[in-house]
Amino acid sequence: MEKAASNNEKNDITGMLCFNRNYFLQCIEGSRTNVNKTYNKILNDKRHTQIILLDYSEINTREFSSWSMGYVPTSKLSAQINLKFSGTSEFSPYKISGASAYMMMLELKKSLPSV
């Protein structure tokens, strides 16, 4: 986390990372060039497998601008928030749309301190 946050800060990348023992869900914000470079690093990192891009779109403003990489531990991924956005109480990015994943992250952001 510390290395990713440091690298992101150098490249003006902001975002949020959610994960549990099985899955990661990440939102990356920044210039098109820097987001593409960061995403390609993730794709080429041998530690990551079965990567699925849920959504890629231009934004007008950053939602996670105060975070070089916000982190949501498993304890914050409550069944209620998962159920609200995915239709199941279990956290599984494979079971939600890109738009729902983004909305879920915005909801989680409300309960977390800035990093």
C-alpha cells in the first residue's frame, strides 16, 4: 500500500482500493496517460490474476482527490452496503456492474478518513 500510494502521488494518481481475502476492487483517477500507465503496471504484475476492467470513462472531477490510494479493509465492507449495490451481501466485484462498483466506493468513502 505504501509503495503504491507513493508511486501514485508522484504520478498525480488518486483512487480507492477495496479488498478482502478473495477479491480486489480499485478505482484509479488521473490523466488518461497516467491512468493507462498505472493500469498497465497492474496488468503486468505477476501478483495479479484474472483482472477484469469494469469501467473506463472520463470524469469531470475526482472523487478521491485527497487519497493517493484510499484503502477499505474487509471490516468496512458491510453486508448492508454490498447488498445495496450488488444484490448479494458478499463482496464480489464479479457480481456488480461498473456503475454499481463506483457508487459502492463512493458510499464507502463517506465512512473513511482521508489518507
